[in-house]
Amino acid sequence: MQDKKYIYLDNASVTRLDERVLEEMKPYFFDTYAIPTSETGYSMGIEASEALDKSRETIANALGAEKEELIFTSSSTESSNMALKGVAMALGDKKGKHIIVSKIEDFPVLNSAKTLENQGFKVTYLDVDEDGLVDVENLKESITDETILVSIQHANQEIGTIQDIEAIGHVCHEKNVIFHTDATHTFTRVPIDVKKLPVDLISISAHTIHGPSSIGAIYIRKGTPIKKWVDGGFQEFNKRAGIENIPGAVGFAKAVELVTPEENKKIQEMRDHVISRIMSEIPQTTLNGHPKRRIPQNANITFEFVEGESITLHLDMRGFAVSTGSACFHRSLKASHVILGIGGDPERAHGSVRLTMSRYNTMEDIDAVADALVEVVGKLRAISSLGK
């Protein structure tokens, strides 16, 4: 991209593909590229089917699930659409038409909920506290006899706050309500074991863990009522139609295998270091999200009296990539619904910057971006009229 090193710190949007993942995928582009079925009777189709089955098992094991409970999709976006709309189609005319989500969910959940609202469903949008946490008692009071589904993310895409999905799931199951969680930013980074957690549906993706884009999956607990919402063939246990993405599934599985506890610890140390430096060296800053219950890779900070967009542009000129919101947010001029949801005003939202780390970052990268932020924020504040 440039002659100098470019330091990428927007890994919540998408991560760099690991070369080892690519090597694992290559044979399924050029050698074993048949439709994954044994029905054709030829060996290439059987080999493709075996690769799909092995990949499914690897990813399911990482969740503590059975392989038949894992359905491949094109992304966690599709998975969340499938969760909300599939359950709505299965239970809307049988039990009720009430769904509960939090106000700070990512757009696949929020916009699916809005679509269902337009189709006659009632949606309750739960408030969160200043750290981004859902009040479990508020959730309990919001559930009615008509409630069929609760969708609360495992961790927030912008501020990194981790919800207590165990407590949320217990409330849902006590009330006989299906519980879905979007684990796009926690899968392999935070332990998830569906044998212990009362979760019925989980959305996951490869693009946040150095796997390929355009491949995701949904965990569907056995017995969960959900209707197929894409018509076509009988792939994925007749739950999701369409020719399977074999290279993507193989790459997803390899990406899962490559994540280690040691890597997550290293990433968390970088996160803590950048937060510590920014908060101690740059005055009038606010950490967004929970100070402790947050994913290891996320630091989201508001810098008063400057625009986050200006900070990102100046950092880009210095060789750093950071974000002012979620991956789906950058084309909108509206203030972040997440920052507003935790009680921030538009100024706080527009002054926020998100830094998200990965295995390809180093502590030297973190010190470099902290040094750059001290300089950039100082210069921008010197010419800003906001604080004067």
C-alpha cells in the first residue's frame, strides 16, 4: 500500500487472511471443486463432502455443539437474519408476534427486527446502562406470553461490552422463549460452550478471526423451531439452500484451529496498554464500554472537542487504520446508535475512535499509534473551536 509500514487497527471490521488459512483453502478451488455430495457417485464429490463434514465438526466442537447443529451461511449477517426471521416464520402464527432486542445490537439484528415490525410483529428495544449492559430484570419484565424470541448480542461491535448471556439465557428459558446471540466478535476470543450456556441460536463468522470473508455459520440447538427462509435445494440439513462454499468452510475451520489462548492474552495486553496510554496521556477522554467486561481486542475512546473522522484521516496519513464505528456505519452521517444508547450525546459519538487489535499487531504498533494520537489530538484541539 505504502512504502512505510501500514498499521491496521480496524480488525472488528475485517481481519487479514492468515496465509495458513489460504493454503488450506487452495485445493478446494482448483482440485476438489465438485458439489459436496456422494449422490453423484464420483470421488471428487465425495471428497468435497468429507471436507465440508470435517470443517463443520471442527467449528461445532469449538462451540461445544454437535456437528448437525451447525449450519453454514454466507456471513453472520445472514445467520442473524435467519435466526430472527426463521423463528418468526416458525412461531409467529402459533405462539405470538413479540420479539425483544437491545438498542445497541448490530444492524443485522436491528434491521431484521424492523423488517418484522413492518410485517406486524411487536418489537421491544431494551435500554442498556452506561457501560452497555442489559438489565436482566428489565428483560424479565419485558417478556410476555406473546414473546417468541430474545436476541441480545454476546459482545458489542463498537464498544466491546460483553453481556451476561448466561443470566439472559436462563431468564429466556424460564419463560419458554428462544434466545439468540450474535457472537461475531466473541467466537474463539471468549469461551462459549453451548453445553453449559442456555443459548438456542448463535451467529458466528470467519472474517473476524483471520478467516475468509463471505462465510459464516449459525448454531441451532436441536429442537429449536426455525423455518427455512431461503428456498432452493436441500443443503445444510434442509435448513439453508444453495451450493455450499467448500473453500470458505475449510478456511473457517482452519481459522478456528489457529486461535489460541496465548494469542488472546497477547491481544488483551495490547488493548490494555493502548487504553492506559491514551487515558493517562491525553486529557478529556472517555473510555466507551465496560472497563472490565469487554472483548480482548477492543478499545473505544471518545476524544472531546475533536471529530473522530478527523482523527481517523490524520492517522491514516501517518500510516494507521482505525475506525469511528462499526463496519456498516462509515457511510452514515448519523451519530452512532451504540454511543447514544449508552447515554452519550452526538458530540461524544462523533468524537469516538475504535481501535481493534489482532495477531498481526505488536506492542510496538500500539505505542506508535498512541504516540500518533497524542500528536494528532493535540493539533486538532489547537485549531478546534469546540472547546473554546
